[in-house]
Amino acid sequence: MILLAATALLAAAPGPPARARVTFRADHVVERQAQGLADRATRRPVRVEDPVRIASISKLAVAMAVMRLVDQRRLDLDRDVSTGLGWRLRHPAFPDTPITLRLLLSHTSGVRDAAGYTLGLDGDLPALLAQPGAWDTGHAPGGYFSYANLNFPIIAAIMESATGERFDRLMARLVFRPLGLDACFNWTTCSSRAVRRGIVLYRASGEVAHDDLHGSRPRCPGAAARDGGCDLARYVLARNGAFFSPQGGMRIAMTDLARLGMVLAGRRPGFLSSASLATMTSPAWRYDGRNGDTERGFFCGYGLGVMLLALPGRPADCHDDPFGDGAPRIGHPGEAYGLRSGLWVDATTGTGTAFFTSAVPDDAPTGPRSSFTAAEEAAITGWK
């Protein structure tokens, strides 16, 4: 009885938070670090090869898929997306201004998150976009930046309309399989092995936040329909977009995330044209002191699905350099369910860092170098 009680107590103990980090150069990983427990119930330790819900870095992968379709001439960054979407997408206060993929990918479309950005299996994206709070009433689509998750369900719907393929399968075909990644959105196209190795996300309080899978795929890969059903045959292409969480639902290991970083660094020739890579990673928007919501100087430069750090000439109220060395970098951060993550590349040197750290409080303090949290800054430099 004493042994059983001790075993139960051990299983219930929180244990150290899960975190993993890799650094990479050109076409290979240089350093690997993993600490903590991937599953506190089974005491399974974290490995850098274990997939985790990486949050908003998902947007970067979606942008890569879009640019591959641009390279194939199936999408156009500057075309009115209503032309092929099958329903009219317009800012209700500025109905004469076309919405384009360039605006959606750069968070300058006027879309906002106040109406929500998730949908169940039978949800309707045009109906969501008709709700109050789905648009910024004070700024026309164009030069004003405000980060909004809802842009990416719209992008997913556009991709589905252009290809006739479901978003999760399209991401596997365009990005994951060509790069040899065992990654997926909402677990649908990952291998069974990846599902078994999935990392459970915990909040700082210790409660389970997401992906407590017990080794099996979830019964429903997204929010069920209003009647509780999850027959994926009910999913309507180009009318939902949000069910597979394009804004944050990618599951990927740090070793595989590093391969996406190698694409950003231009070390995967043939995957994207040089023109598309340059378009993604060049400023589509730059903060000038008045033209965007910067969140304490967090956002100061953005490309297409790519955040740009420490751009030369940025205003003094930008605090967007968690590395603290003044070198410009490209990539994306992530934040959800107690997780903080980052993929950052110095395109000049071809070096980069991919990491996540979990159980971070929502009110975590910022670090000494930037508006990023101290937990993220510690992950960038590595843990001892």
C-alpha cells in the first residue's frame, strides 16, 4: 500500500515544465536541448523530436504554402480574393476596397479578432465576418497593422477555393511531405508515432491546457458541430477555414521546425522561388510611430506571415530584439495555452533557433532586452 501511494504521488507531482530548443546552421542542427516532462501522468521526458502545438508559428508555415501556390500561379497576392472565393469579402465600412492575400498575410486587411476566430465543424466563416468586432472600423484596409488571428482562417478558405483540397491535407501536400516533416494541423495527417509522442501542454497552474491525448488521436480534430457530431464529410471547403486552426494548430517537433527555418534562410532551394522567399521575408509593413498596434513595441516589422526583428531605422519605442545584439532576424513567435515559442533566423549567416517553453503564466514578466517574455529570452540563450 505504501508503494502504491508513493507511485500515485509521484505521478501527480507537477515536475519541471516541458521545454526544448535546437540551434541550426545551413542544413543541419548544431545543438539540441530538452528538459522537463512531455506527459506528467506517465513521467515521459521531453525530446526535441516530440511534436507540440506550436501556436502562431503556424502562420509562417501557412504563408509558405500560399507562396508555393503563388509560384504555381494558382494564387495571386494582389488579386481581389472575392473573385475566386465564392463569396464576397469586404470591409463593411470600406466596401469599395478589395481585400487581397497580401493584406491578409501582413495583418493590414482591417480584420480583427473581437468577434472570435474559431469555428466548429458546421461553422460559417462569412457569418462570423458579418459579426460586430470582426473589422476595424477606424482604419481602411491597407497601411495600418493590427495582428489578428482571423486573417488565417480566411487565408485557409482561399487556399481551399483555389485547389479544391481540404486545408489540413493541403498543408501536408505543399509543406510537410516535401520537406520530410512529420508535422500536421490538429493531428490529422501526423503519423501514429508522432501522436504517441505528442507533448501535453499545461498551464502555469498545473492544469492540463491541451493535447492530453493518451497516445491516441482526438475524437474530433477541431470543435464539434453544434449537435456534437464530428463527421468530417460535413466540412464545407472555402466556407469554414477555421476548423483545423490555421492560425495556431500546427503540431511540430523542434527538429522539424528547424527545417522550416532553413527554408527561411534560403537553404532549401527548389521549395520556394527566390522571388517568393524574398517577398515573404521583406517588410510588407514597417512601424513608423503611428501606423499600427505595436503592443509595447513588440511588432515593428512584418512581411507575409513572417515577423521581422530589429529592422534598421525603426522608432525608438520598438523593443523587438529578444537577442539583444541588434542583428535583424526573421521568423515568428507563438503564444497559447501556457506555451511560448519562437523560430528565428539570421538570414545573413543562415543560423537560427527554434524553441518552445511551457507552463508560462499569462502575466509573465518581460525580459531585460525586449518586449518578449523573460522565458522566451532565456530560451533564446539556452538553459543551463
